[in-house]
Amino acid sequence: MSDIALLKEMIKEAATVSLKGNKVTLEEPAVPDCSVTIQGMPDEDEVIVIKADAFQSPDTVFVGSQGECKRADFVIVADTGAKKVAICLELKKTKASEKEIIQQLKGAQCFVRYCQEIGKVFWGYPTFLKAYQYRFVSISHISIAKKKTCIDRVLKKLH
């Protein structure tokens, strides 16, 4: 079984985001008008988009003084055959502190590693999610009103 197939079997559908063709729209449910569309996604059987913040906070166990209870909004795990990548992604309506964003991204990485251990120990796949490259992405100011980005030029003829 592929890593992606196992993740799709392991993680509840409610904690994932479905692709529409080869693109996905990531929305921050707590913030209206806060979404990002990513185009050029791998095929459906090569990728899973997980709502990492749907995973219950471990603050009932950990103190949280080092940010260990934080996590990013989404994790995109892809295995195209040529590349194995786990992208931890945080969406921000406005700008947040760099320290807080880094803590959230690290928390998402810990979530993926937790899934990795679950796959190894409980599902019996010793190489599950092995050799994935991690990428960390923060997108801020995403609630800015959409504006036309093309410049209209009026050409005047000189006589």
C-alpha cells in the first residue's frame, strides 16, 4: 500500500480537503474570506491534504511554554514517485510574529511524524513516510481585497 493510500485510510475524511481536478482551495474556517487556491497539485492518488489543526491540541498533557501545543493549518503530503514531500502550511489573515508561525509549522511537522509512528507501530509499515522532504510555508495577508492586477493603458495618438 502506498503512503498516501495508508494516510487516506488512517485519517478521517472530515480532517482532509478534497481536490477539485488538480487544484485545492484551503480555507480558514474561523476567518471569513480567508482562502488560498493552489493549482498544479499531483493526481488524487499521489497526494493528501490534511487539516492539521483538526488534530486535538495536546495542551491537556503539555504545558505549552515552548509552543509544542501549536500546529499549522494544513499539511500536504505528496508522493509522485519522483518526489516525496510534506508541506506544512499556515494561513494568516494578517501578519503574525515569526516565532509563533515557526512554532505552528514545527507543530505540523510533529503531527506528520506522529502519523508516521502510527503507521509503523499499528499498521505494520516500517518504512511509512520515510525519506520525505519537509517544506514550511506561511501565507499572510490573504484577506486583502482582490484587485485587478492587469494595467489598462490608454494609448493616445499624437498628431
